[in-house]
Amino acid sequence: MKNKAIIIVAIGLVVIVMLTIFFPHLMISPGKPIAAHAELAVDCFACHTPFIGSKPEKCIVCHKVEEIGRKTTKGLLIAKEDKSVTFHQQLIEEDCVSCHSDHKGVKAFRPISRF
């Protein structure tokens, strides 16, 4: 009887781990992504590294610091330069997640006017 209980618990844990690995957006998401990142809603690993989280290295794959407020992530020039250009150009270290969150959850992105 005790062996059956251990087997059932082990199977349950395996199922939970597998669901977390293959469907992280359903298992551990803090909320839906912001509108700008809606296309990444089911591709958690585009921004997150398993067991580590979100690192700035993943952000700057799409958001080049020298282009913030000047160009879109697709490389198109922004007609009216954004206020955030000067601020982002003067950052000492790239720690995007200290100010930004891509999920509408506990710590959602705050526009610069309310920052």
C-alpha cells in the first residue's frame, strides 16, 4: 500500500514537471504579457531561461539599448523621438527587469509619464 502511494505521488510530480516544461504559459505565468509582447504569450523561453528567469541579455536581443526610443525592434525609425532615449543611453548597467515587467500582473510596465 505504501509503495502504491509513493508511485502515485511520483507520477503526479512527473506530470507537474512535464506540464511546467511544455506549457509554462499555463502553469507559472504571472499574467498576460503587455500588448507589445502579445505575440510571445506562448513562447516563454523567448524572454525567460528555465530556473533562472528573465535576464537583460534576452531583452537586448530585440531591444538594442542604443536604439531605444529611436528605432522600433524591427529597425524602423521612430518619427518622433521618445523621451526615454536620453535616460536609457545613460544607464550604467543593463538591468531591464529592475524597471520593466512584460506581464500585466504584480509589477506591470509603467509608462515614463508615471514612472
